[in-house]
Amino acid sequence: MENSFLQFADSPTSYSQKGSMIINEKDFYSFLSIKQSLSETSIRHCIIRIKIINAWILKEGLTKESVEKFFMGLKNKGLKNNSLNTYYFTFNQLVAYCKDRDLAYDFFDGFKSFKKTKPDIVIFTQEEIEKILATKLTYGKFHGNDCNFLDFRFRTMTMFLAYTGCRYSEAAELTIKHLDLNAGKAIFVNTKTNENRTAYFREPLKSRLAELVKDRKPNDRIFRNSMETQVHVTDFSADLKRRAVVAGITKRTFPHNFRHSYITHMLEAGVPITEVATLVGHKDIQTTYSTYMHLADKTLEKAALRHPMVRKTVDPIEIIKTIKEALENFHLEDDPRFRYNISEGEAGLIFELGLKTG
């Protein structure tokens, strides 16, 4: 016998040895989507974990003791606190689900989230990002269809992450109706802070995005897989790691590396931290400061040297070098629109800057 949300003892694959319920994944998905209104990414993570939890319930039941044993098993497998918290989140959703369905929900009473740890932050240099973006991959056939078109799609998605500093989920869930190609803007509506945010882009990303959305419908995802559905982070991560290996990148590679790199490069280029925080969607500027400013030590040092009383004691040559680095951060030598030349001689810094004519 089975009702809309639970499977019971007469179904041999749907109840635990200790008589506990097994959560119906389809109904749990519906609850998360409609009543909890979670993002697609959050729902997917919960469903992946509820499968693991269900397998545990089959053997151990669903009690406070079994849940504690479940988390101890995860710790023994080497899961860190941040990963454990993803299961903590799923259990909280499960409690809400049981309350809504008039089921026992005291199995999670007394549990607290795990102390967050700062993950190792891997930063790509600009040269490494350019190598990854320049690396092409070949793909086999899927259901008899050539899938080499995925190289353009995945490289464009990689470029989007690198050029905007957005979170992976924000890019994956971005729809065509929230893209303004003429203005070079994309609006993220499914954000971590639940506040809309705008990302800005120019060529060559603009042309690549225009190619991706050509003849598509407003509600379609911009970035799609071979099945024309949303690109899952596990698939994209595997593709990115493969691309990095071919590009000769030996650093640990994840989609979030581009966000870390974007923020660090912006701070090192002298962009005010308040503007960086707004661009990347940090609701609290302290998040930006505590996470990234130690990676931009040069920026802090140079900022300190700008104090008028301190500046008087700084070697003039150092000030000239600072100005030179600030100019070089614009990479105007790569922009065909500008007439640009800079040199450092005995007389100091000599540079020419203007617009090319004709």
C-alpha cells in the first residue's frame, strides 16, 4: 500500500528494517519546489542527498540515534564541515516536509549546524584563464548525434564565469529574457541573497552569447547541455577539469575558481572593495574583505602608502612604479582603439595615450 508521499511495509524496497518510512522522492521534490520555493540547484542537491538518506533509513531507521550515527559515518568518511552542512540543510528540509505532511519530525531535534571552515581559495592568473578559454575539446556522439557543438557552449559558459565573477548557479539558471545583448547586461534573479543583480559584459563574450541565444525562446536557459536542458555543475566541472589539464593547468580546478579569481584581480587592480562587493553580490562587505583582501596584499600595501603623510617618505621611484602598474592593469596595448606607449627611463615615467584615428 502506498499513499502520495510514503511507501510502507508491503513494498519490499520502500521501508526500513526498523519500520521507518521511506521518503517518496517525487513528493519531496514537489514540496521543495512549491512550498519551499527553493532554487533548482538547491532542490537537486537535496534530492541527491535524500537518496543517500533513504538508503540509510532502510538499514537503520529514522531516529535521533540513527541520524547521529549517519553524520558520524559521514565524518569518518572524511567529509568536512561545509560538506556536512549540505546534509544538515537537507535534514532541515526533511523536517519541514514531515511537519507539512503530519508525520513525526522529532528525529532532528537538538542537532546544530557544523562550524563553517574557509575552503582553500585557488586563484587563476589572467594567463591561465586565457589558456583555458583558448583550449578546445572534442566530444563523441550521443544517441548517434555529433556533440562537438558542446565545446562552444561550455567555453562560452566558462568565459561568462570568468568575465562576470558570478556564481555557477546564477549562470546555469540564467534565462534569455534576462539577457540584454544591446546593453551588454545580464540580470541574475535567482541569487544567494534573493536580490536581483546585474553583470556587465563586452566582446568577445557578447558575440558568443548572441550565437547561443539565436532562435531560442525567452524562457530558455542560455547555457544548455546536449539534451537542451540546464547544465549540471557535476558535468560542467568534469568538462572544465579536462579542459584545464589539456591547457597545462595543474591547480585544483572548479567553476568557483573563476569567481575567486575575478574578485582578487579586481581588488589588485585597485577597484574599491565596495564596488567589487556590489558587482559579485556580497550583501555584507565584510564577506569580501575577510575572504579576499588577504589575497590582495599588494593592494592594501599600496593603499597605505597613499596617506599624504606616509607618501612623503616613500621613495619617488616606488610611486612611479605604482602609477605604471595602475596603467598596465588596463592592458591598453591589447586594445586596437588606443595609441598607447609607456616606458620608464632615468627621467621618470614616459607614456603616450590617445585614440587612434583613421
